[in-house]
Amino acid sequence: MANSPQSKKRARQAVRRTDVNKARRSRIRTYLRKVEEAIASGDQAAAKAALQAAQPELMRGVTKGVVHKNTASRKMSRLSSRVKALG
């Protein structure tokens, strides 16, 4: 349990950051799911549009520290190759 005023404040901040990061991660997953669904439907145009919408969201997660840079790059690479394979 936090005892000093600084550690109490840090505990409050951690709760706030956790909520914000959870929302960001959820938002990223939603965009990625939309790309997956577009790929599954077989519509390359929709998949390409969904991928272009997902890319900045994923990279924003990197700058905010929610996702590691290499993880985001790997996801983008794998998704883009799957979208490309539809054509």
C-alpha cells in the first residue's frame, strides 16, 4: 500500500494511465479486426481502405507507448502482405 504522498499520487496516476491505455489498445484492436474482416470477405478494395485507416492508429499506439514499435511493424507487414495476396 502506498504511504508517502508521492506514492499515493503515483498510484492514482497509474489507475488513470491504465484506463487510457486500455481504451487505446481496444481502439487499435478494433481497427485491426476491421482489416481482418475485410480480408476474410475477400474484398481487396475494402481491405486496403481498412489497412490505411488502421496504420496511423497502430503507429499512434507506438508513440503513446501502448504497443512496441517492432510489434506494430510486424502486424502492418503481415496484414499488408495478406491484403496484397487478395489481388
